[in-house]
Amino acid sequence: MAQQLTDLLTPVILALVTALAGVLTVLIHAAKTSIIAWLQARTNAAQQEIIMKVASEAMAFAETQGLILTGKEKMNAAIVYAASELQARGLNVTPDKLLAAIQKAWMEYNPAQIKTDKTLEPKESGTTPSAG
């Protein structure tokens, strides 16, 4: 009786194990794409966080150089500092990205000066100021 039961259940169990292996293979393949996309997004978010922290450091560095440097010299010092710091961490960032990150850090640090500092306003070519 036990031998007959084993003979009947063995093919059923093998079929279930094979089907389960097939389903797991499909799930792993489908999840692989999602996991890779999530990891890439997370890496980019982590890199963005590092860039913003370094930009804040660069802004602070440039601000402490205020007795020596002014205006564009401060910004250039901040960009040079941030670029070298990010390269040391293995991140290559364009100068425009660094400029934007440092300006954002400056704006967060000096919110009262945003309305009075005209150097941060975008300049549009071919337009005239509106009367207002």
C-alpha cells in the first residue's frame, strides 16, 4: 500500500517542483529588471546627496575666504573645491551641475539675500524688462 502511494505521488511531487522552479525563474527574471532600476535610482539619489553635501562644504569654504576673495572668485573657489572633493570620491560632475548645486546651497544658507542678489536671476536674451 505504501509503495503504491509513493509510486503515485512521486510524479506529482516532481511536476510540482518543476513548476515551482519555472515560476521562480520567471519571478527572478522579472524582479531582476525592477531591482536593477531601483538600485540605479538609489545610487543616483545617493550620489545626488553627496553632491549636495560637497556643494554645501564648498559654499562654506568660499564664504570663509570672504576676506580674500569676492564675487566670482568665491564661486570659482567653491567650484574648484567641490570638483576636487567629488573626484576624490570617484564622482565626475559637470561644472554646470556644480554651479547649480553650490548656488542651491548658497540659497538655502542665505534665503534673505535671494531677492536682493541679482546675479542669481536668469538672464533672458532678446527680452526687455516689463514695466510693472
